[in-house]
Amino acid sequence: METFMPPKAPRVGDGASKQVEARIRRAQFGDGYSQRSGDGLNALTATVPLRWGALSVAQADAIEAFFEARRGYEAFLYTLPASLLGERKWIVTSWSRTADLDDVHSITATFEQVFDL
């Protein structure tokens, strides 16, 4: 499995946040009573938007080429900055690239945690 090692760390102060979703199973009964349980062993999944700013064209090309090579479905390893989570498996199904100046670019990508074997 590939490890994502971008040429530059993302800027954590630029809105890096972790969103966690709990998948649950729920059985609803009469009188408002319900039972809940976690949906499988990995019932908590994280989504993290990251932004790389002030990239050279070559740096932006390298990041974008890594995402394109995974085609949105192949998982890779990455350790998020600022200890939001340790090294985990991720996929990136969407990203955007902006030319801030002629030779200065930025990339924003949404990392989705996966639990492949």
C-alpha cells in the first residue's frame, strides 16, 4: 500500500478539521422506546478536508498525480498533521486545484477514512 508523502505539509490553520460520523443500527419500538448498537467494528469514520497553499507548479502536479493514480478508490496511508488522527488508511474522491498566481497553486482535498484489509 502506498504512503502519501506530499512535498509540503498542509496548512492546519487553514480550516483543517475532523468530522466523525458514527454508524449505528436502530430498532424502534412502540411508546418511543428504541435500541441502538454500533454498525460493525469500525462504526466511527472520519472525513478531513485539507488544503495545501503556496505550492509550486511541480509540487501541485505531484500531489494531484498521486490522487489521480489512486483513481478515488485505492486506499493509501497518511498521517494527518497536528495529531488529528494517527496514520490511517484514506481515499480521496474529490479535490480541487486553484492557480492563485501564474506559478503558485493550491490544492484542497477531502480525505475519507477507510478500513481495508
